[in-house]
Amino acid sequence: MSNKPSYDVVGIGNAIVDALAPTGDDVLARLQLNKGSMTLIDESSSARIYAEMGPATISSGGSAANTMVGLASLGAKAAFIGKVKDDDSGRAFCHDIEKSGVAFSTPATATGPATARCLVLVTPDGERTMSTYLGACVHLGPDDIDEELIARTRIVYLEGYLWDPPQAKAAFRKAAEAAHRSGARVALTLSDAFCVDRYRDEFLGLIRGGAVDIVFANESELHALYQTADFGTAVAELKKEKALAFVTRSANGCLVVDHGEAESAPASAIDRLVDTTGAGDLFAAGALFGLSRGAPNVRAAAIGALAAAEVIQHFGARPQTSLADLLAQSGI
Amino acid sequence: MSNKPSYDVVGIGNAIVDALAPTGDDVLARLQLNKGSMTLIDESSSARIYAEMGPATISSGGSAANTMVGLASLGAKAAFIGKVKDDDSGRAFCHDIEKSGVAFSTPATATGPATARCLVLVTPDGERTMSTYLGACVHLGPDDIDEELIARTRIVYLEGYLWDPPQAKAAFRKAAEAAHRSGARVALTLSDAFCVDRYRDEFLGLIRGGAVDIVFANESELHALYQTADFGTAVAELKKEKALAFVTRSANGCLVVDHGEAESAPASAIDRLVDTTGAGDLFAAGALFGLSRGAPNVRAAAIGALAAAEVIQHFGARPQTSLADLLAQSGI
């Protein structure tokens, strides 16, 4: 076996199919959904919200899965671990991720809950509000972590959302430990401010205990992590952590904090904000691509910004054009 | 009962769910598909082509259904008649068309073939190439034509594709006759050049026999209808017909021929051609909207061009923004 890693990045996350609909703000209010956040729902709530949604487009999603597709579009070798059921949605998920050039071989469940579904309501300001029925994701467990695969990977990327399904946390820890045994780095996205609220102490423990080397967060997730509404206070706390962190700030670009040292990187220019779904996922894709190729942090952040800019200019969470081409044209 | 029609337009067509994927020209060549056309396929061919397709987005489609959704988006009262199965795709189709504001009450089949699926391959030049498995559409028949509904409608719109499923032709004729009994006009889209090749004599018979008052065609369909490669020759033939015809010419706008008199209308300006899927359907929506409101032919064509311009600037065959708002802003 060669010593050269076979994969730049392996992502582990919830395998989800999205139903996305442009939606008025009044619908969010009526459904009592927190704008911009992800809410976990059961199957009957999913049916109830779908019935209130407008015409919807169905496409594969899942935060870490979107990130792996972004990496493949940039030209990286990426793999994904996540759980679907062997139903129509699950088969579509498998088709889409494989055809995106991402290795995916987690066995589907034959029985039990359906493939996970995320209802994505996109308001006229481009903000997305998500309601997720986890379905078959609850069956992701440590047995699904292929340590052979992890051993051949430069970076293992984990989504904070994995703390929600009951056995995925153990899968997450197993993957992180296997990564460190083989010298790979472990990256974590904090996923969502409410998700941080649910698992704050555990996420801080992962960072402070050295289980996680690289952290992705947006401003509201960082605020939730350190329980402050003040960005300066949150950054001061972040600077104390022994980690590399990318804090995305929408149009204000990204703050990169590397073991106490902070640098800024600008956002990429866009023509029109259509739908922020996948913005954080694609930022992570670009940044991880840069890191896996040895780019300095700020250049990695610039690639992240480029990938995020592509995905927010159309509906849907995965790129619609070759990010490798965009990168080549960008001069980054 | 009021004498005022309840619907501006009722559309009758194949009820189809689209799977759309950006695709290289090499894939079309390998699959031996005719670029820009619609090919009928069986279920096993559908599975084979899907396996060759890239990551796909699933959304409701169907030519006349897309047109009715466009009409509703413009503010018209529209209804649709078409056949789905009561399966996941069929339920999604019902959800989407109803949530688009289109009345739809054709009963779904409980058994038999699945809801129709159209595989749409979009090449980098924005052209779409379609492969359609008709599925449950083969069960659309005269019993599905609600003559009460037709009697309350200004315009009945029929797609040429209805000649493909075996019983739909009879439904088509029943609807056209009911329309004329109540003083409504009947519009027909020629749908596709290969479809015209299959049913040329019947389509000419419908126009010349007076069953159809308004014809929509693009250049290649018009060429197929009159078996010529020369636009001037085709238009000279068209001028002999006792009908109103809209001939769409992509970026060259539209030629309107009304009982021998020809006028031109320009295309709407666009920023970037992304995907022509739905261009003809949405042109028809705008033109029918204009006609239903008594607009002169050229103004109706301008509204058609506006609606088509919206749909070709993103992936997918249905509008992603309010066409009524676009029209109000356009000054047309």
C-alpha cells in the first residue's frame, strides 16, 4: 500500500435529500420556524410543513455531503460516509453523490425510517430556513466508519449535526481517533447556532481536548459557542483555543484565527443573492481544498469564498458549474 | 351559474416529473440522443439513461403543465388536466401544481405504470435534450375531460405530445369540441419536431379542419410541419392557414401570423442563457395570458418573450420569480 493518502478529505454527516421552495416570510411566521436556522422535526411535522410549502425542487443535500461535492468539483479526491435507506430518495442520493465524483459506500438500510428529508424554505432575502426529518440517519453508527479509508485521508471533516442522531456521536469519535492515529487532521463545522446550544459543552470539549484541529463556524454559531452577542468577545475567546478556525461573516468575508493569530479574508463579489442554502458547506469545501493542497490560511479562505459565492447565486446547495474552472479563472 | 368564464386557460397535457442534469455533449453522443429534441423511451431505457446522467434535480414538469404554472404566475386563472399515478412523484406533481395556483383535479391512477418521468440533459450551450417515459400518462382518456370546466374557460390549450399516449388523442378531440361549443378558443403547441414528424397529417388536419384556432411552434417544428428546411417557404405555407400562429425563433424573437398577416416581435434581453427547458412552454404562457386579456397579438408575444426570458436564465422549466411582478416592471 502506498503511503500517499488516497483522499484529500473524507466527510461524515447526515445523508439528506432536500425539498427547496421559495417562500414568503409570512409562511415562516405561521409555521413558527426560526429564520436562518435548522429545526429537527418528526415525520408528521415534515408532512405538515410540506403541505404548507410552495412548489418544491428536490435535490440531494446534507451539510458534509454538500461540502464533499464541492471538493470534488474543485478537483479534490473526496469520500462521504452517511446513512440512507434503500428507497427512491436514498437511491437518488447515492446516484447524485457518486455522479458528483465523491466516493460513497456506506450501506443503505433496508428497513426502518425513510431517507432523511430537509424542507428548505427560501425567503425573498435569500435566507434559508430548514426543517429536518433525520429518518435513516439515526442508524449511522461506529460500524459505518471505515478505518482503512480514514487512514488514507489527509483531512476528516465532521458536521456538528452528527450530534443529533443517537449513535453518530460514537461514529464521529471513532473517525476522529482513527484520523489522528494516521496523522490526518480533523475538521468540525459547528453547523447551526441551535445545534451549538444543544451540544455546547461537548463541542468545546472536542476543541479543547484536541479531538478537533480545524473549526468552521459562522458568526451566530460562534456567538452561541461562547454565549455572547458580541463578536469581539467571541473572537477573544476563540483566540485562546489551540485550533485553526474559519469564522464566516456573510458579505463581510471570513476571519481566520490560527492558534491566537487572526487574519481577515474578503467575501467574493456576487451579482445577486438568490439562496444562501449551502453557503457554509461550500465555504468549507473551498477552504478544505486549499488546506489539503498546502495553501496559506487566507488563500484557503479565499477559495472558500469563491465556492460559497457560486452556490448562493442559484437555488440549491450544490454547485451548478465546475468550481475547478471558476478557481482557474479567478486568479486566486 | 355566471356566464363569465371561471378560467382564462385550461391546459391538457402529459403530467410529468423532470430529472434535470447539466451534461456534457459527449454524453448525448454516447446515448445517441438527438440534441434539443424529445425522445420517447420505455422504463428500462429510462433507468439506463438515468445511470449515465450526472447529479439531477427533480421538479415537476410537463409542457402544458409548465404553461399553466406560468399563466398562474402572471395572475391568470388556470387549470390543468393530466394523469399521474398515486406514487411519490405523482403526489409531488399534485403538490407543486396546486401550490403554484393551478386548479388540478384529474384523478390519479392507483395501479399500473409509475408517474411519467422526463430525463432532461442540459448541455453547456443551455440546450435541453429530453427522454420521456410516459408511465401513467397512457391512462389519460376522454373520461378525464371535464366538459363543465371547459365550458367555463376562455382558451383550451393542448400539447401536441398528447398524440403519443393512446387514448389522449380522443381526450384532446373531446376537449376541443367542448371548447368550441361554449365559444372558447382552442390552442395547440406542436411540441417537438419529431412529434410533428409522427403526426404531421393529423396536426395539419386539426388546423385546416378548424379544430384548432391558435398554433404555437418553433422554427424546427414549423419546418417539420411543412417538410421544408427553408423558413420563408414554411411561413408562406403558414400564411395560407386560417389560424393565429406564434412562431418562436429563440434570440430572433417571434413571428406572429394571423390569418395570412405576419408581424414580428423581439425576444426579451437576457443576462445569461442557462437552460432552455421550458422556454416554449413559458412563451405560450405569456402569449395566452395576453390573448386572454384581449391584448393585440404583438403585445401577447412580448409577454411570452418576457416569461420565456425568465425561465431560460436558470435550471428548470418553471418560473422562480413572480411573472406578474416582472410584467408590471417591464412596461409591456
